[in-house]
Amino acid sequence: MLIFANVNTAIEQIWANKLRSVLTVVGIVIAVTSTITVVSVVQGFTGYVSDFLQGLGTNAMWIWPERPGGEAGKRLGRVTLDLRDVEALRAECSTLRSISPLIPRPSVAVALGRTEITTQLEGVSAEYHAIRNLPVEVGRPFAFLDVERRHPICILGREVLRKLDAGDDLVGRTLLVDGRRFRVVGILAEKGSVLGNSLDDLVLIPYTVAMTMYPATRTSIALTARAFDEEQVPEAKAQIVSLLRRRHRLEAYQPNDFQIRTQDELLTAFNSISIAATAVLAGIVGISLLVGGIGIMNVMLVSVTERTREIGLRKAVGARRRDIMLQFLTEAVGLSLLGGGLGVGLGYALTAIVSLHPQMVDVAVPLWAVALGFGISAGTGVVFGILPALKAALLNPIDALRHE
Amino acid sequence: MIADDPLPLDTPATVGESPPVILLRQITKTYLMGTEKVRALDGVDLRIDANEFVAIMGPSGSGKSTLMNIVGLLDVPTSGQYWLAGRDVARLSQSEQARERGRRIGFVFQTFELLPRQTALRNVELPLVYSGVRDRRDRAVEALRQVGLADRMGHRPNQMSGGQRQRVAIARALVQRPALILADEPTGNLDTRTSGEILDLFDDLHAKGQTIVLVTHEPDIAARCRRVVRLRDGRVESDDPSGPDGGTVSC
């Protein structure tokens, strides 16, 4: 009963002072808008990246040579990881289903006729397709023989094709990669982009060929490997570490001269980025809520003063302190929910605008973010509405009725 | 002063009879003005029975307003006893005071005190909101009919004349079927003709059995009442049960 009457009065008051109400809640609007937008975008990226990493397989691992930091690192000899290591891993690690060297070159020149473009190159093995989940759409993948016999063949990503202004008929033709002739045998299926980087701007060649072209990479090979299943990942990791340490003759006190990362660890690393983004968000939201809350408190104090006689009258006709308290709290919460509503609307709009960017990942506003937006705004209303409501409730009815 | 009190101190209600609407015994009220104590009321005894129509008069500073505030449960006496419709109300808690005030007393103010954005009907419903009555609309319509405003229910205060506004305020006072209507200078903001109409309405309500206490400083308004209580310096100066004009009024 009283609740209905309170809500009614609150709506009337807010509506009667439209401009004042809207100006009052700007702080809350900013808080809720940023919550909705940032949460949605971070969620979008997290979802995309974790899908991407999941797509690589939960049992995938990456290994690369790296000199450890500090004094211990400086005292190590040459830091290497070569083909004999790869063969040893392949032969001795029982938990590994497959393993592929990965020789990345971030920038190579590709020429087709007179067109010359720059792209990135990866020297890989035949197993690489399966490990990285890079299916070939047109043509064929690498065969073991291609790698073993160092066939000068390549597989192109879709973006490279676009840059070369060529179609699927490029398969079977020859182009130049860093001045060497390669025959195109396949085209990869489209992968899209992550954080604005196209995953299709890529040329694959057999790693054996890459090692011939770029001799420096022979002793500095990166690897991707895959355990038989997820449960075996920790054991696989242990096997790799133990084998490589043994082969590199590292003493017990010496640190690893290589790095090994599992898909799980990459996911954790990425999650820590989104936690950082969330922390920044929390700062913005906290400050705007404080500003918004003080705005609400201020306008409610003004409202209490303006309506002192009304409060006196209400008390004269039987309103108890808690009735008046509730009425003004309802009004403060109504105001803040107005801010929350506007913020949610604006958040949706901003998210929609952000999604228009062509390289943006799919962004959806999660329902819990909307609930959170309304929750924090209602909470602000309660916290900052208490003081004005108390002031109203404690007014002496005689003085209130005599108030000019 | 009440010369002879028919009721024992601890049992204000006589068995078999309806209790007096108001029974005040030795009510005092002292304020602290800076360091000086001011006695606004200095031992007031007053008994008002059901269906009385009483004017309380007195110059400013006589304690008239203080007495009205105490009778209206807007204030508590410093000492003394107060029974309202048989219930000891001198030392109620804040929320009980509000409850009793809402149920037993209907206020009518000089400046009407209507909520400007609400219709007459909603204004009249207001006391029922706080007492949790369910059929608010019916009761409010009934009260507006009693004051002759059944056709103005949807109007806002700014669409009505002063007299109509005061009628809405009286309907609001009536809607709880209070033991007592407490009117503080109800005609102070109205012209003579409209004042007459409002007083006619009070007469009418009185004839139907309503107990009314009217606070005023105008003798010709007080003349319309059946009994006039005069205050001076916080005491009852005179209590004339036959009206100011020497008992010519018929009941």
C-alpha cells in the first residue's frame, strides 16, 4: 500500500523536476554506461581470445629457447634448441601426440608477377595443421615427404591472396618468397582477426626449407606440441622439461634455457589482462558513483527543504518517522534508478557503435552487467539517500508546518 | 477552570458512559529560551466531551498554539496528564503518537496544506495511506460528498477557490472519522462570505455529531461555537459553556 503511494510520489516528484532530475543523475549515468560498455567489450575480447585459444586445443603447448634473466642466465653458454632436440622429444616423450617445429619470420617479401607484398612466414611441419587447427580449404596440406625432401611449396592465407589480388586459381602457380621460387599447393580457410591483427596474413612453408633460407634459425627453433589429452598436459610438460634439461646439460642449480607454455597458462595470462581492465573500470565507476551519489544527496536535501511543509502535513495526518524516511529513500532510489536506466540505454548504444568497427570482435551486453548496473545505481541511491531521508524523518512537525 | 472534576485521576472513563474526547489535567509546558525558562502552559485543566463545538481563544502568547499542539499530539507536555478518547496519550512514543494523531485527530489549517500536484481525491486519501486502510477511494469520495465537493474530486488545488480548498482540507480531516477535528484559524485566509460557508459546514458536521475544536482570535468566529475557552498567560482564563453571547445559542 504505502510502497505504491511512495513510488507514485517519487515518480511525480522526479517528473515534476525533469531537468533537475536528469542533471542530478549524470554521475550515475556515467558510472553505469562505463560499466556496461567496458564489461561488454572485455567480455567480448575474453570470449574471443579464449575461444581462439580453446580452438588451439586444451592440450597444446609452446616451447621456445630463451635465456633466463639475471646472473644465472648470463653464466649459461649458448642458448639453443635445434632439430636434434626436436627429434629427441618426438622419440622420448610418450605423452606427446604430435610435435612441430615453428620457424616464424615476421616480415617476408612475396612477389607474384609485378605485385610485391609483405607478409609473415611460418616454417612448419605437416603436423602443424592439426596442432594449430589450420585446415586447408583449397588444394592440399603439407605431406611428411614435402618436409623431409624440402619441397619448395607454400600454403597461403586468405589475406595474402587479397593483397596479391589473386583468386583460388593461384594454386599450382609459382611465386617468389624472399627471392626463392615456391609453388602454391593450398589455401588456408579464413580465420578472421584478433585485436585487429589478421590471422590470414600468413605464408606457410616446410620448416626444413625455412631453415635453409634462414640459417640462423637452425639452432633457435620454437616448437608447438600436443599431448594426447588434457590430463596428460602436466606430465608432458614435465617430460619435456626433464628431457631438454638433460640434453642441454643443465645442472640442478641452473635455470631452464627455454620456456614452455601450455594453452591453460596463456589463458591465465590473458585473464590477468582482463582483470586489469576491470580494475581500471572499477576506479572509474567508483569515482563517478561518488560524484553521482553526492549529486543525489544534494538534490534530495534541497527537496527536503522545499517540501518541509508537506512533510509537516504528512506527519500531522499520521505519517510516522519511518514512513517519511521510506518516502524520501524511495525517491532517492528512484532518481538513481533513472540514472541506471539511462546508463544501461547509453551503454547499449555505445556497445552497438563500438561493434560497428570492422575489426571489432562480437560484443554482446551480458545480462548480469545490466543487473549490476541497476544494482549499483540502486545501492548508491540508498547510501546517499539515507542522510536526506533521515533529515526529513526527524523534522519536528510543528516547525515543519510553520516553515516558510 | 473546571471547578469540579467528576472523574477520578486514574480512570478517566466512567463506566457505561462514553469517555470525554479530551481530558487534560494540570498540563504544563516549559520551553528553554536561551538560558531562560518560558512557561507556555501553566497548569491547564480542560474537558471536552463528545459532540462539543469549542472555540479556544486568546491573545498571541497566551499558550493557544502550544495547547493546540499538545491536544493534536504534535507536542508532548512537560508535565500533566492527557487522555484522548479514554486513552492516556501524554507519554506516547513517536510512532504511537503519529498513529493516534492520524486516527483520532483531523487537522484543518489556516493555509489548507494541500499537496499541490495531487487531485482533491488523492489529497483526501492521504491519511488513509498512513493508516493502511484498503477502501481508500470509497472513504475519500464519501468525505468529499460530506463537504459538498463530490463533483470536484479530480481537480487540483490550483483549479479551486480558497473556500473549495478548505473544504478539501476538511474532507481530509473527516476521512479517518476522527474523534476530534482540530481547526487552527480555519477561516484566516478566507473572505467573510466564504468564512461563513466554512463555519456553516462546521455547524453541519457538529449537528451530525462531530466533535470540533476551533482555535481562533476572532470573536465573531468564536461566537459561532457553543463553548468558548479563553487562555491567558498559559492558564484557562474563562470557560463559558453557553457561548460568548450569554447562552442564546441553541444546540
